[in-house]
Amino acid sequence: MSHLLLTKLWITSVPKIPDALRRDFFRLGYLPYVPLAFKARYIGWQQAPEKDPLYSLLTEAAEQVASKTLVALFLGEPGYPAQLTRLSDAPVALFVRGNAEALNQPQLAVVGSRRCSAHAAAVCRRWLPAVCHANIVITSGMALGVDGLAHEAALAAGGQTVAVMGSGIDYCYPPQHQALYQRIMQYGCIVSERLGKVPPRHFDFPRRNRIIAGLAASTLVVEARLRSGSLITADLAARFGREVLAVSASPLDAAALGCLELIRNGARPALSPDCLIESVLAQHQWDHQPTQQLLLALASGGVSSDELAHHTTLTMPDVIAELATLEAEGKVEHRSGLWFPTHMA
């Protein structure tokens, strides 16, 4: 069993370590410093990992990675979704059961009320099959209401769907969706930042929402009240430079006021499945242009030319040519053998 893999899993799972330090580990290959409150645990892991409380969980996960029943995608490594690298708080790892390749395909995030109306259900059932037939993955959070309906609509259409969990990868939440959880693993994938069968905490849902918004090229809000958690996902998507679409409805319907507020603030009205398909494919194409690929890979700063060629689809000559153009335009800088976006100067 690889000690390096175990250490990576441990860094992602151990408590009392700042997320920024976890990201430094995956960017640099080591911890640049060890917090005092964490030092004894860190030394213990280095000297006798089998005595660490997480050892059993991590060895089980490592065995599943080796048998390919679990996929572990680490920040900065091949397979990690490129679109997430632009997040300042990008997850250091994603654990996946199912088809991890779906994470790198064009995705539409679909979110909305847990207690959704017949109108919202009809939008999911009538519109999303056409989106799936355009080879677009439906991504949501497997909550009750719109989330579950979105996953169900994708599966019924023979499409792929991604469920991002706030719980551990092996804890189905809500429990009412156990059958759906199993079907998604078979025909799409389940994704979580956390290993094991751990229930979600209240602050895990906003963290989950940032992954949904970051993975998807566009976000559709089907139905939302003014204080709906779906508006958090929409706000995150807008901050990430993604297009937000919202389904319009009567201003007399309290369940629709969140969507109407989004449209008032600049969200695009969702008028048809074609509208959704156009939005997703345009954004996905933009994200995969050579210049955009480099800027995404440089989002965290301090990246060498070799690393850029490794983490993008570009050849080394293409990387060098694109970097020269970006440097001439004042968008990147070269310092101490590494490339940085100019805002990190």
C-alpha cells in the first residue's frame, strides 16, 4: 500500500489543519509549516501512522482506490476537474463513486426548493431530458425536492447525473434517497470531499454548494423563495463567472420570488431547454480555450511551465506561446521559475 497515498488521504481528512495549508501541501508536495495545535498529531503520523485514529478508515479507502471502487482526485493532479481550480477555496480532494469522467464533461447545475411545486417538477421532467440528449451532465445536491427531481429526470432520459454530497461519500443523505443514491452510482457519480459514513453538518451544505457551482458551466434555479439556500449556489456561480439562469413564475407565488429576484439582478430568464443547452455549451467551450485553460491552472499561482503542460491539454510549445502572449498583455508574470497571474504580484 502506498504511504504517499495514505498521507494524501490523511492530509485531506485530519482535523485542526487550515484548508489553505492543505492546498499548500498539494501545490508544493509538503507542508510549508506545521501549526502548533497540529504538531503532535503530525509527528505521530510520520513516526507511526498505524496508531493514528484515522488509519483504519484511510487504509480501507486506499484499498478501494487500488481496486478502483473509489476514485480519489487530488488538487493539481490529473483527473481533478480543471474548472474547480479557479476557486480560491477549491477542495483539496474529491472522492467519487461511479463514473468520475462525468466531472470533466459539460454540466448544468440544477437547484431549487426542497418543497417544490408541480410547476417546478414539470420544468425538470420536460426540460432536462433534452439537455441530457445534448450530452450535458445534470449536477445537483441530491436534496429532497428539485435536486432529486433533476437527478431522476436525467436518469429517466438515459443521461448522466452528478450528485455532490454534504455528507461523507458513503453516507446517503437524505435517507429517503437511498435507491436514488445507488442508481446515480451506476449511471453517473456520487461526489464528496469527505470519506466514510459521516453525516452532514450544517456548514457542510454551503461547502457542497460551492462545488456544485464550480463544476457546472451554468446554473439553473428552478424555484426558490427569497431566503432559499439555492440562492447561495446561484450567488457562488455568479462569483465564479458562470451564467445563472432562473425560471420565471407569478410574482404572487412566494415560492417563485427568489427566482424573480435573481432575474431582476441580472440572471438570464430560462425560457426553454435550448436556452439551457446554449448557455452550458458556450461556457464549456470558453473554459477549454487555451488561454482560459492556462488562467484556470494559474488561479492558485506559483506554477511552472512543466506543471501547466501536465495539467492542461496543451503541448509544451503551446504553453510557452500562450504564456508569452499573456505576459505581453500583462496578465501573467514569471518569478523565480514560476508563473503567477498579475493580481498575485
